Amino acid sequence: MFTFKKALPEEVGVPSSCIKKLLKSLDEKEIPMHSFLILKNDKLILEKYYAPYTADTLHRMFSISKSFTAMAISLLSDEGKISLDESITTYFPEFVNKETHQWIKDTTIRNMLMMRTCHASTTYKVNMTSNWVESFFTVPPTHKPGTVFHYDTSAAHVLCALVEKETSMPMLDYMKEKFLKYLDFSDDSYMVKDPFGVSIGGSGLMATPMDILKVLYVLDNEGTVKCSDGEVRTLLNPDFVKKATSNLSDTCITGPLPSECQGYGMQIWQNEKGGFVLYGMGGQLAISIPDKKMLIMTTADTQGIQGGNQVIYNSIYEYLYPYISDEPINNISDENQSAYEAMKELSDSLAIAPPRLPISRRGDYIPRFWGYSVHEENDLTNSDKIKHDGDNRFAALKYSLLDNKSGFKAMNINLSEDGISSLRFIKDDVDGEKKLDISFGIGKMCEGNFPIYGTHYTAGAIWLRENVLYIRAHLIGESVGSVRFEIYFDKDDVTVYMRKIEETYFQEFDGHLYGTLIK
């Protein structure tokens, strides 16, 4: 098996107390982390998964997929099947005609790898019902290729299509056959496909964090490593790896964050510490920090958090980077052992958590239960809304909804102080009424499968105010993101604000609802 040896952080010059501060900082800033792996001097010193994620959970890696596409193109080039300096139109003559713009004809594979195409944005998003690959050749270009850097996901998608066209197999299968098998890359890993059957080379990779850390390790070693069979193998062309991980394109104008303004290689970013990053939306980051001989892999969901990815980078650079030593901390004293145990205790306790109150309101908050303080005495016996089940209060509320774009005609909500609560939307369907149920915990998490899409999720809620409930469902699987609800209860009506933070689906759960209580 291709695995990394484990070590205590101090054995490779890393104080456990610094890792603890790093993890605590991200938790306090409410960055929804899914995993955090640290490799130092080829030793694994942290392998943290945030429940319900585990080591075996496949995670959507988004634009890390682009780096995989670049590696597949390199392999194809080494076989002599393509030339990086050939026009992309050479390989897709079916999409070229006399109307094809010259700038598109002038675009080479190398231009596409370096994000210097003739398009300023992703072409298939102009009309996602049309052929995604063909769109690259038909959407009017904006500028001469080989010049300005623009983040164009359609370029990676077309290059993935090229690999699949030339090999007659899915791109990830090709990569497994050529080199990923030597890393014991997950057998069940795969790539999500576009509506026309092409692997989404720009964002479709489903793999484990450890899978990505292994590939990062290969790149950091310029393509040559000791494989699971004991042989030292050159898995990727060293010259290509050097170029791909170097600074070839300027991103100072187009990069929205400091970490994305450091330059770009071939489908691989540069970072502030002189290394490179395999970068994916939402906090999927595989980071090489060469002067510390350190590799870091994170998965997360920073979507909807302004500058969320930069928070991860900054936490690493503030709490960990300055305190790393080139030498082991040899005196593993009681103090160091205690620091490690404290770090381990914190790490073990961290999981995807329910929403929290703003910092300014924490500490003196009294939990509320639909307009009633759980610490107050109230005569609830006259209310048909509040019921008792032993020591547990719960509310069963039903609302008729005004017409809305989601097509929901009614909403039921069952609230439980101690057990599992649920939200039900009811809409008409060809087969009758359709009931869409979302379970959640109040002050704790609850797992389920999201209605309509079947996406696995974990959800928790908190009372923001006496009559305001906030629910957040974290999506797990191909759709990484969240669906959020703010529910404003009044005496006889309810207002609901739904917000989905997910790239493609869940439109039904975005917008406003108003309902009146059914007594």
C-alpha cells in the first residue's frame, strides 16, 4: 500500500500547540471544515475528518479537477498523441467551420493549460443545455489567445474531452491505468459527467482528501516517487511538472484574493510562500510549502463566506508557518506531551456544527422555544400549538402558503427541544400531494437525504431570537454547499427566507415564503 508514515508533530519540528491554535481559529471563525491533513518531512502529522465526513468519504474537489486534467494532458503528450503547441481546433474538426473566429483557431493546448485562452469566462455557462465542449468553439471570443489570464473552466473541460476522445475511456480511468494505481488511489473515485456524457474536467472529481494529498506529494517530488510496489517510478514527466507548478501567467488583476494573485502555472496556482496550490472552490486546497517541507490538504465549504478561502490560508500562515523548525523537537517533555494531548482532544471534538449566534450575543443568551423561554413558567395548556411529551416540549405547526415560485402550498414544522425537529413542504404533483421533509436538530446536528435531489446532508438549527429560527443544512456529496432557512414566527403567520448556496441545483429552496397558521 502507498501510505505515509505517521509521526508526532514535535518529531518533525512542529509544535502541537500551533496546530491546536490553527484548528481552534478556523472553528471560532465558523469555517465549515470537512478535513485537514498535514504532511511534514514525508510524515503524516495530522489527519482530521469532521463528522459526518470520514477518511473514506468521497468529496467533490471542484477545480482541483483542472490539475488532474493537466496531468492527463501531459501523459497524452508523452505518448505522442497530441502536441501542446497545436491548435485545439486540430483535434475537434467537427466543431470548426468557415465562421469559426481566428482567435479560436489560434488557441493552443498550452494556452488552455495556462488559462490564456481567447475567452474571458466559462463558455458553456452561456447556455448549459447546449453541448458544453462545442460551446468553446462557438461562443464569440473576447481577446487574442496567449495573452491575458482569465479563469476559463470550459478550457479544462475541452481538454478533458480531448483526453477521452484520444483514449476512448473516461479520463480518470486513463489516469488510474497510467499512474494513479501506483498510489492506491481510491477505486470508487470518479468524475461527474456533463449532460452529454463527458467527464467534467474543470470541476467534477470525486475523491478522498488522502487521494489528493498523494497526488500533491507526487507533484512536489517532480513526478518521481517510491510507489506501493516498492519501485521508484517516474509517474509524471518531471519537465512538465516543473513548468506546471511554476509561475507562467500573471493573476494580479483577475485574482479576487491575495492567495489567488500570486501567479498561475498549468492548471495549478502559486501561493504566497513560494509554493503551489491545487485549488478548488469552497476550500478544497492542496498546498505545497517548500521551505518548510510541508504539504497541506483541506476540504471545506467556504461558499457564501466572503474571503473564506483566504481565512484558511491566513490561519495556516499565522498560527503554523512561523513556528515550524527544521529540526525535531527532541526534548519531548511533559509539557510537549500535554500540548499534543490537548491538540488531539480538540481535534477529536471538532465536527460540522450547528449555527452559532454572532460573537457579540454569545454568553448571556437564554435558549428559546418558539416564543417561550425554557427557563420561564408559562401556562401552555391552553395552546394547541405547544405540546408535551414527558419532559420534552414540542410544537406542531401548520401553515397555508401564498403562491410562490417554488410551488409550495403548505408548510408544516415540528419543533422539539431535545429530539429531532422537521420541516415539511407540501406541493402538488402529478401523482397527488408531494411531501418534502427536512430533519434537523436544534443545537445539534441531524443527518438525512435532501428531498427531490436525494443528496446526503447534516443539519442543525439555533434560535436567533425568541421568534426567529435559523436552520442550516450542509450538503454532502456531488453537491457541496448548503441550504439555509430563516423562519420568522408571528402569532398567526410565518415568513420564511430560503437561501441555497450551491452551484447548480436546489432552486426550489431559494426565495421567500409567507404563510398563515392553520388552527
